[in-house]
Amino acid sequence: MQTIDITSLDGETRARLTGELKNAARARDAVLIRGAAGAWRHELGADETAADFHPLALSLMTHPAPVALSVDGPVTGFGAALVAAADVVVASDDVTLSMGSAATALATGAFRLLTTSVSPAFAQGLAHTGRTLTRAEAITAGLVVDIDVQVIDTAGATAIKRASVADRIAGLTEALAYDALLVRTVSS
């Protein structure tokens, strides 16, 4: 399993992650992305658009081998999108998860991607209220698991991923493009 450490979700880090995921995909390697507290917090910047986020989130979902995240501290905005796009997420005891503002949830894909991981009603409830989930609530919702990622059977997990990704990704690209248009509505 290839390990990628991050310290933020800024543009430079997103570009590096994209490149490292492409290399891992060519090698068909499973990936563990680790970030310390603060690395997973991201609100939409004034000059950022959906095009800055959607390709990376989709590459996590379509990666040919399992992608695991190890998250710590607050997870917001694009961090929440990556949680929803990953195959396995483990979290420290102090992790919290929220979509952020409506514009952030739509532009980063957090809202749409969460609807592929939890019920649409649950995702809408999070989006409408701005609610923040604790680690225990994220485990109950199925967004986080309480396992050691080092014991994942990557061959078996790869087969499971291939069986499940088609259902999760069907129509997602079009839905994300539509959400990007909606950002203008909530931002004005």
C-alpha cells in the first residue's frame, strides 16, 4: 500500500495528490492518504471552482485499487468530499465531519458524494442544518470504520471495489456538473 502524507488541501497539495494517485493507478497500488489535524479542513476559496475539486474526488472513486484515508481533527468541505469518495476511512477520536457552507458543499462535491455513501435524506439534513458529526456519529452513518487499515486484504478489497464503484459513479459526473452550476445560485 502506497502512503501519501498531506498537511492541507490547498491547490498545490491537490495537484500533488492527483499526480501520486495517477502513478499509483498505473501500478495498481492501493493508497493510504494520511493527514494530521487541520489537513482535512477546507472551505471554498473565492477563486476556486468545481473544476478544482471534482477530478481529484472522482479519481479516488475510480482508482483501480482501494483508497484509504486516515483523518484527524476537523474534516470540512473538500475534506468531507474525499471522505465520501474513499473506500475506507479511519479517524482519530477527535475527528469531526461537516460539509461546510452550501457553496462549499456543492462546488467541492461534498454534498453529491455524500449522497453516494449515506442516504440522500441524511446528506440533505447535514447540508440544510450545517450539522457537524462526531467520530461516533460518522461511524454510525457508515462514513468511518473502526479498523486498522494495515490489515486490509488489498487483493480482496480491489475486487470488492470494482464490484461497487460502477453503482456509485453512474451519473455522478453529470450530477457534479449540475451542482457546480448551482453554486452561482447560493453564492449570489
